[in-house]
Amino acid sequence: MSHATNTQTFADEVKAIPGGEHLELCYSCGTCVSKCMIQQKLEPDYNPRRLLRMVMMDMRQEAFTSPTTWMCSECDLCYSACPQEIHISQVIAAVKQLAVEAGYQSPLTPVEVNEDLCSGCGICVMVCPYEAPSLFEKEVNGEMDRLSQVDTNKCMGCGICVAACPLGAISREGVSNQEITDQLPIQSTQPPKLVTFICDWSLRESADIDILESYPADLVKVIHIPCTGRIDPQHAMMALDSGAEAVLVCGCKSGECHFKRGNYVATCKMNLLDTMLSQFNFPNKHIRFVQIGTQERGRIRHEIDAMLAEIGVLEVTQ
Amino acid sequence: MVDAARHPRIDVRTYTEVEKVEGFVGNFNVTLREKAKYVLADRCNGCGDCAQACPIEVPNYFEMNLAPRKAVYVPMSQSVPLIYTIDLDACIHCYKCVDACGPLEAIDFSQEDKVVEEEIGAIVVATGFSHFDPSVMEEYGYGVYPNVITSMEMERLNNSAGPTAGNLIRPSDHTNPQKLAFINCVGSRDKRYVQSCSNFCCMYSIKNAVLLKQMNPDVDITIYYIDIRTPSKGYEEFYDRAREMGIHFIQGRPSLITEDEQTHNLFVHSEDIALGRVIEREYDMIMLNQAAIPQPDQGHMSSVLNVAQSPGGWFMEYHPKLRPMDSPTDGIFFAGACQGPKDIPSSVAQGSAASSRASRILHSEKWEIEPTVAVVWPDRCSATTRGKACGICAKVCPYGAINIFDPETPAEVVTAKCHGCGACVAECPEDAITQLHFTDAQILAQMRAVLADEPEKKILAFRCHWCSYGGADLAGTSHFEYTANERGLRVMCSARMDTDFIYEAYRLGAGAVLYSGCHPQDCHYITGQLIGAKRANRLKKIFDRMEMTKGRFRVEWVSAAEGDKYARVLNEMQEVLDNIPPEELKAEIEKLKPQMSKRLRKFPGVPGVQEAMDYSDTLVDAIIHQKETA
């Protein structure tokens, strides 16, 4: 007396992939959706809870074309918040794997490698949190050469590799070196006092963004970057060189990076920069790296004010 | 409560701890520690002059630590009996209370704890529940943001006898909050903290919201929930009323609360599931509905009373549906949330049931028990044969029903305490204990009868009375098809499934044996299944060493609701047998027979077994003869 059939449902396929097992424990409480910042910041249709539901209801095509499948950057904020301990990013990764197998492609803009500049050093392979770049052999002018290539379905566009590439061979629309340096006040007659590089994910609430925008542009210049991992210490030096008195780099709290380990990469870089400047006896070392947690509403104001006070211009704001 | 205290036949003992419970139904011997109050109960009139004079203030537990109390105090103004107590941990021995008490001379610092023994007929346990500490959930900021409080704290703030005389104020600036939110399921339904639903919080938050809305219709109240559970009579109507009053309900478990550092207003981040959108809303004050958890000393209490705990830590009832107020130990009953989180109507119902159960004992001359109790043959006990009792029976008994007073006296079963699981019977290495109606001889006779004819084709299934027997029954009534070669044998508990029975089954040539019982948390005899499981695992290893084909001996825990599982297991076992060529199976059975016989060499010596064997042999002969003539 068995009603079992041999057809495998979409849910069965997802559950068969490691990480997808606990899918059906979801009771749709919505914690993951509100813990994640993608819906508020990027895509109103982004909703992990609904993706899990689509899998359970056998809605294969909808799941494969859902922005949730492609935009999850596996930061795992939702995993630590989920009361059912479902590893949601792994379930989404399982759906994504099936989507790629079915021939779907990521709608995100990936980074591009300029093969004329690439030396095949492999640093991008080491820094990428998503294992998107890999090295391959190619014949160039009759000689075998090693070059980097990027899996466009894995690239989340964080720009960590763009910053890491020693030859500037990698770029992505919106976060290329040129686009960031263009925003710096080079050759400006009235440079701002403070240049702030801000990771778009470190400020959760719109109230905090409002604080950032409340400073006059000739006092604080805000440069948005997708992740502090995108920061190149040269950008900070260039900002000082162009006349700004201080640089503030603002990223997410450790463990809360939207791109898994971008803030870790940034911490290493900023510490190295700090050590280097100390060794040079650099006179005005007003460069600071701060990490703001999701619950620290309003902290950005204190950090900017502290920086302005340090260079003696706080009274201007009051 | 006052009525109870005044009743001539009710003796209220407050500030008293139960230290030891011995004996059995109708004859408990309970040791109580009456803690020193340092105030003489017969002199104190509860006037409170001492508390007024006392200069020491400590947090008041009853007021959720929102208000102070003195070092000499009553827990609350309605305390029964109204006798003050001195908290010596806080007292500085200034003796101002002694002066204040004056001619009553009720204060006596020389008082000491008194240990008394009482003879008790029946015990009702009503120790209640405790609250989950929400400060471990950092995302809600309890203990960090002043305006995030628990609903219990809100109740005190809103109570006319509470610290603010019923004026609900928010802690940060003492203003009246206008925008309030309740958050349900804080810590409950959460695998990281408390897995279960706390049962009453939905109604509790609706009640509080309605109460606040009635007092001030202008306040804006929101309840965040995962699911609203209103399963009892009139509850759904109450939920409807709350919505009609304008209380907002948002389905979506908040993931984060942030605070504005200037105003101390709070921002709740959640998904509105109806909209599928993330929303951020501002509130003046937030109340958390924490999960209900067992009392911190519930484990200690369970060992004092010798009653088991369910997986969540609550006291375990005799039967979850049919006897929720009875403990597995006769004469001990549960009332209220100590057995599991429940609301007031359910607690009242269970309390009434428990007290009527208890009074049934108090009004009985005799107490009837199940007849399937264990009995010791004193002449076979190692205390008699070797002069030293091994004590295994006393160790395995889940009820502590076996007494071994000294090593030279045979074990003694306290019949009133015995529930008839049969653990001691199966474990006794001397076969010195038997269980009435489930004697070795009786079970053996059944085994020989079912294995009389073509035993190598048969699957002998040992089922426990409460679970796997029910599972097999359900498989039958649900028409789940399973192999017709199964032969079921019922015992009360998997703890009774003696190794001798399994060896004997294989010696008789059985094709396969199933060892089945309850899941560990379902065991009807507290820890009987654990004893059975341990033995079954030992048997598995033994049979592996004997190189028996895998699958011929199988151990499965099947609940009474798992008819499908029972059928599946049997079918899988049949498949194992089908996959062994008949000659190979016969050869294996013959090969193992001497080893089984060796392990069974003491078995025929058990009283009744030889007779049962002889008798059943004549039956078996008759069966085979009948078959041949047919």
C-alpha cells in the first residue's frame, strides 16, 4: 500500500545537495528577510523566505529566475538569526547550483579581466570569497601564458579582487579604479576636510545615511564603495595628497561583512598602511578604519565628529 | 488562599523545602526543611512595623526587581500566611526590627532550620515554571536598551499595587509611552534556546494589549507574532475583539531592535509577511514575551520525587493524553505548568483532576495495582546462594521498588511500588526474579508454539505493550501490508526482553528476530527502554561476533503512531530472509545452535521452564502431526 512515485520534486533535488537538507523546517517567520539588507538596499523582490517556499511548492522556474537565487552573497547574517537553524544561504546556493545546471545565468555584472595586463599571479584567486576567479593556460603570441578568468555565475561584484590586483587588470563597472579616483578631490581648489569611504552595507538604517548626507560637501566628501575590501590604500593616500586632512574608512563589524571576508581584507590593509606610515614618520596620520555593527544606530555621527575634532574643525559643524 | 490557610484540615507550610521522599503510594515518608524565618509564626501579626524600621533595601523579586523590599519582608502583600521573614543575607543585625516589634517579641534571631518528617498519603506537585532570560538574545537589546522590558515587568508597572501604582511609564525618562509593541516567541519556538511553543503567550500578549488599550484608547499597540495560536473556547473571539479595538498585528518575527541614543525610542526591524516587505517601525517601549521554561531546580526536584523529566525538562506525565495529571510513580500527581507550559484554565483543570486523584488514594482502604508485578525467589538470589547480593535488580529498577537492606538478605520487591516493566526479571543474572503473567515459562511456551513449524521462515517480533504493539496494531487497522511470516509476542516493556528469549528463539531455528519498543522519550516505565536498548546493543555485538547475517536480528523503536514504520521494518526483514538461499540459512542456523545452547545452559533450571518446554513439545508434536495427516 504505497503511494510513492519515482518523480523527484524540486524540493527533493535541493535537499539532496549538502546544505539544502533542512529546508522544510522553515515556518515562515520572516527573520531572515528582515535581517538581510538586500531587500531594503537593492532589490524589493529579494526574499529568502519566499524562495524557500517556492522550492517547497515545486515552483522551479520562478525560483531560478528569482533575484534571491542570484543576489545572496552568503554573508550568513540570516543563518545566525534563524530560530530553526536553517543554513539559508546554503539552501539558496543549492537552488543556484541547480539553476546554473539548468542553463540559467547570473544577472549581476561580474568583474572583467583585461588579459593584456594580467600576469597570472593568482592573487585574485586567493582573495576572492566566492572562488570566482581561476587561472588557465592560453597561447599568446606562440607562447603558453597563464591568465585569470572569472566565473560570471560566482562573481558577486564586491570588487575585492579589483583592489587586490597589483596590475590593475581587473575592473567592474561602477567600482573601477578610475571611477573611484575620479571622485577624489584631486586638483580641487577647495578640498574637503574629510574624505569618507563608506561601505554601503555598514549603515543599516536610512537614518544613518541621512546623517552622512547632512554634512556639507566641502567639509565631508562621501565616496560609496560596495565593500571595504574594495579599498586600495592608495586611495587613502591620494585623498590626503589632494588636500583632505583626514580619511575615514567605514565598514561592517567583523562577522557581519556582506561579502564574507571583505572587512577582514580591509582590516589587514589598513593595519599595514598604519604601520607603514608610522615607519615613515608621516606627519598628519589622520587615517582611521572603523567597523560599525548592525545595532549601532547613530554611531556614524560620532565617528565623523571625532575625526573632525581630531583635525580641529568640529566647531564648524556646531 | 486565605480560605485554604484557615481550613482545619489544610496545613500550609511556606518557606519549606522538600528534602527527601521515601515510601510508596499511601505511605510516603517525606522529609521537610522548614527554613528559619527568624520571626515567630505564632506571635507575628503581620503589622509591618519591623519592615518600616528596617534600614536595608534590596531588589524585590516579586516586583520583577523594579522596586525595593526591606531585609525583613513578606513576598507580597497578599502573602498567606502573613508572617514576616528576615533575609539574613541582607540583614546587618542592627536589631531595629526588634525594637519596632516591641511587646509582641515576635523576632527571634536564634531560630534555626527545622527538619521534620511527615507521613503523607499522596503528593501533588505544583511547582510552576520560570522565564527565559531574553538578555542572551543580543538582537533584542534587553538589558542594554532601557525601554525594552519583559511583559512580566510591564504587568508590575501596570498594576495598581505595583511600584508605580499602575502608572505605566517607560524606564528611560518616566514618560507614558504612546507607541508600544509586544514581541511574541522570544526564545520559544527557537532551536537555539527553547524549542517548544510556550502555549499561553499569544493569549497573554493579546490580554495585555487589550488591557492597555482599555485604559488608554489613544495608545498605539502592535503585536509581532509568528503564528497566533488561539485554540480554546472563546479565544478566537477575544483575538477578533482585539483587532476590532485597533490593536495592530504584524506577522513577522523581528530580527533586530535598534535604539535612538537621544530619545531612547526603539526601531523594530521585521518582515511584514502579509506584504512580503521589510518594515522598520518606531516605538516608545517594547515588551518581550519570554519563553516559559522549567524551574531552575526542576532536575533536583525530579530526583527527590523520583519522577522523570520530559525532553524539555518538564515533569513527565504517566500518559500524555490519558493520564496527564499522574506521574509514573503512583501517588504523585502534577498540577499546572510544572508538567508543561499551560494557561490558567488548563492549570485549574489539571489541578482539580490531580486533587481528585489524590483524594481517591486518601479515601481507599486498599490500593489496586496491575497484577504484572515482579516476585523474587529468595532461594535463587545470590544473597542466598553466594552470600552476597549482586544488587543489579535494585540498580535497574526505574521506580526504586527493590530493596536490598544488607548483602546477605535476598532482594525484596516493594509490590506497591512495582509497575511491572520486568527490567529486573530480565537483568537478574541468577534468574531469581519472575514477573507474574509474564514468566519465562509462559513466554517460552508462546515462542515454541509460534516457532513450531518451519521456524526458519518465521520472523519473531518482540513488541512492547505500550508502543510497538500499538504500532503493529495500527499497521493492521490501517491495512499496511506486511509479511505474513511475522509472529508477534507481547511483553510489557523492552526491558523485559530477556537475552535468553532471543538466544532461545535462534536455538529453535527462528529466521529472524525483531526487538522493538518505545522511543526513549516515550517509555511508559521512565527508563525501561534505556535498559532494553542497552541490552539490545549488547546482543547486536554478540551476534556480529557470531557472524550472523546482518539483518537477522534487528532493533527498532516504533511508537504506537508509527504503523507504517512497523510494516516497513517487517518487510525489510523479510527481504533479508528472501535474499539468503534456504540451504545457507539452514546451515547458518545449525552452525549457531551450539553457541546459543551454550549461552542457555542455565535456562532450563529456571522454575517452570523445563515443564513449559515439555508441555509445549507435546503441543508442537501435535501441530506437526496434524499438518502431516492433513
